Amino acid sequence: LSDRLEAVLGGLKSRGKLTEEQVDATLREIRLALLEADVNFKVVKTFVARVRERAVGTEVSGALNPGQQVTKIVHEELVRILGEQSAPLDLGSASPAVIMLAGLQGSGKTTAAGKLAAQLKKKGRTPLLAACDLQRPAAVDQLKVLGERAGVAVHAPEAGGDPSADPVAVARSSIDEARRLGAGVVIVDTAGRTNVDDAMMQQASDIREAVEPAETLFVIDAMIGQEAVTVAKAFQEAVDFTGVILSKLDGDARGGAALSVAEVTGRPIKFASVGEKLEEFEAFHPDRMAGRILGMGDVMTLIEKAEEAYTAEQAADLETKLSEDSFTLEDFLEQFQQIRKMGPLQNVLGMLPGVGKQLEDADVDESQLKRVEAIIQSMTRHERHRPDVLNARRKRRIAAGSGRTVQEVNELLKSYEQMRKMMKQMAGGRGGQEQALKQL
Ligand code: GDP
Ligand code: MG
């Protein structure tokens, strides 16, 4: 994590809306972090612009400083692009279901084919591996070795790769072979070249048409860097893949390719290949990846901790007030403002012993909040602390000052009084809490 980014994140807490300067100061560092992770520079540009638009003017939560707030938005946006959740395989209903792998040579297709086979077998399926990379004889042997290790049958042309054999025909015959063997899934390994070229793309596209895969997975090396965009686009055009396998994620690469590919293709990354062994294969985790790309997994933890600590602090504060019976109209207002900002009244109350889920669904009407705010803001400090001094004259003044009616002022005082009583009961132990909740 760069010192400069750390400096941005170490700033003072502040309230109010994020200014352009605050947002830009953090985004300058984020931009560098993304480029360092080898995210494609064009992707960095659109990404940063999008975050900027979203961030400027948003409210800083009391728990964070502006740098942390912007970073949180960046992280959320990254996770959104990388996929909210890890996307599982979707094998459809056809039998056998076909999974086809495509990608550059050396990207990790054959390895991933073996890993997928092993994983499916562990899940009780019967996969068949189809060797459709006939470019190099060694490729067929490599798949056979992996198949043997995984305990999965391999369908290949006769005797170690006849150079005249047709990969499309092999793919097609693997379907019949699967039926004969009673295999429910066929995993088709294909050839790649070191560079995108027309012949390879045509072959991949032909195989795809021949076997109509339920899933076509594009395998890409996490270390590919800037080129990720061109390569991913070319494969998307040729085979219109349904998902991505990010390979060699066990290396040093920060994995900016993940963001590049997800952003330009809109396809979910389904798996991460994290080693040469069969079992070094896992579901892709967008939030972990977001932290890795930013080079700041620990920063996100810190931000979460800051938020938790703040919420705990508020809960403790509230609890003290309850037990001292000093819950004033100012506190009441603050709680309402909190709700308007991000809804933590529920969180805060939820942290009090014995109060939980019941409050999570409580709906809050926005216009009502504005009314409450206006009325309380029209009171003097003394009145907020000692609402019993509010006589008819004062109420008329407050009503006029806030543009509301005296009746509305009375209603607010009534709900404040109810909330105060309720909180007093809550502070009075379990029985009190239950009673209070019944009144809600
Ligand atoms: P293909 O040409 O796309 O079929 O790529 P291969 O599956 O043959 O993989 C190319 C090389 O990368 C091989 O030496 C693999 O052992 C290695 N490899 C593949 N996936 C991974 C991975 O996730 N981590 C590491 N460290 N090596 C991998
Ligand atoms: Mg291969």
C-alpha cells in the first residue's frame, strides 16, 4: 500500500458532503493503485470517472474520514463490476451438459479442464474430458495425465494425436462417447495460440457451434496485464463466452486483468485457478479480488472496523443516556438524522442487548423526517433539553418558525415522549425491553 494512499486514508474525520477536492485527492491515488495492478488504462479511466460522479456530494458517514469514504465507494464499485456474488456453473438441462474452455495458449485451459473435472466428480457428477487441442501432440497426453489423476475418462483421437484429425469432429464425437459412458458432463479442452489469430478463433467458434455448450469459459492468465482487454474482446466475439476462469492467481499479480475483463465483457468471473495441483481451484470471490486489485485488503478491514467501532460508540452513548434518562429532543433529532443518512438507528438499537431483528424492517418516511427536523431545529437549546417548558406561546413560535402547525409540534412531542418512555423501559432490563417492543 503506497504511503501516499495511506496519507489520504489517515485524514481527519469530517462531516458533510464529499467535495470535489476530497474525492479527487483520493481518486488520484486509487488511479495509481489500479494502474499498478495492471488494470487496462482505458478501464481505469472510465472506472475513475464513474466513481467520481457517484462520490462527489455524497454524505460522509460520521464513522469515516473523506479518504476512507471515497475508498469505500471505490471498493463497492469494484465489487459491483466483478460480480456481487461468486457465480456458480450453470449447466442447464441438456444431457450431456457441455463445458467448453477457450483462451490463449498457456493461459491454463488444460489445467482448468482437469480441475473442473475433478471438482465435478467430487460433487457426484460423471464428467468426460474431450481433448480437442490437436495442435500439439503433447496437449492430448497432458489431458490424459490430468484425467488419470482426477479419475475421469478422456476422449481423444486415436494414438496420441493424429495431426490430420479434426478438433471439431472430436468435439462432436465426445458427445456420443459421453452418452455411451453415461457421463453427464463433457469438458471440452481446445487449442490456443500465443496470439489471437483468425484460424484459432474460427476453430473455437466451430467447436462451439458443434457442441452447443451450456457454459463456454474463457480462461485468462491473471498476469496478462494491459492486453486483457483486446484478448477478452476477441474471444467474446468469436465464442461469446458465458463466464471467465482467472488462472495463476497464486502468483504475484494483483490481478487487474479481472477488472479489465469484467468491465469490457460484462461476463462473470466464475473460478480462480490458484496453483498447478488439481485441487487448487476455487470459486471466484469478488470482494477479495477487489481488495487485492487495490492492494488494500487490510484497508477495507480497517474501514469496516472504524464503522463498527463508531456504531458501538453510539450504542454505548445511547445506552448511557437511557440509563440516565437524559434522552433529549436533540438526541431524538440526531437519531432521526442518522436514519436519513444511512439508517443506523436500527443498527444502533440492534446493538442494545435484547433488541434485534424486530427493528430491521422499520420503515421511515422521508417527508416525515424533514418535518421532525424542521420543528426541532426551530426550538432553542433549552427547549430541546427541557421540553416541559413548551407552553402554548412557545409552540406557536416554533410552529411559525418551522412552517408547520401547532398540532404537528404536539404530535412530535408526543412521539418523542413515547420514544423516551420506550427507551427508559429498554434500559430497565429484559422485561422492559419486551414490553417496549410490544408498543412499537
Ligand atoms: P493451456 O495451454 O491454456 O492449456 O495451459 P496449460 O493448462 O497447459 O497451462 C500452462 C502452464 O501454466 C502449465 O505449466 C501449468 O502447470 C501452469 N498453470 C496453469 N494454471 C495454473 C495456476 O493456476 N497456477 C500456476 N502456478 N500455474 C498454472
Ligand atoms: Mg492446453
